[in-house]
Amino acid sequence: MSEQAKLYSVIEDAMRRPFFPYEPARQSLKQWTMFVLRDKGFKVVYAQNADFAIERGGEKLYFKVSDTNHELDGKFAWIVWDNATKTLSVIPPAN
């Protein structure tokens, strides 16, 4: 498994064990995701063309969040919330 693939796996694991569960009526998915990642020790930074980026060793991984897995832009990593099953998944970029 590549170093970047391991990182996406670690991010997904962190998101599945949050400090508090995601509640759509209380906060946006983007705000909640950024809070959980910061709480788990990730350096979450501003990204002009994405929802946010995670900075690691001078490199940035760009993320977008969605509550549907339809028509996702493959140049970004995605954090997708499935409201029906109340589960979250991390989808690495296609390229």
C-alpha cells in the first residue's frame, strides 16, 4: 500500500471515530469534518478550489465533502456522508 493510500485509510479511520457524531441539523458536513480532522491532529488549511486541504510535509491533499456520491470530481479526494446508513467514506482522487 502506498504512503498516500495509507494516509487516506488513516483519515477514514479518524472520521469513523469522531469526538461527537455528525448531526445535519446542528452543523454543516464541512464544518464537522474539519473539526473532527483537527481534533485528531491533522493540519487542516484553507483551499481556494476545494472545501479544505490537509497539509502534510509541505504537501497538500485537497478535499471536498458531499452527502451524495454522484458526479464526484475525480481530481479531489472526497469525504462522503451517506444519510441513509449514517456512514462516512473517504474517496481518494482518481488521478
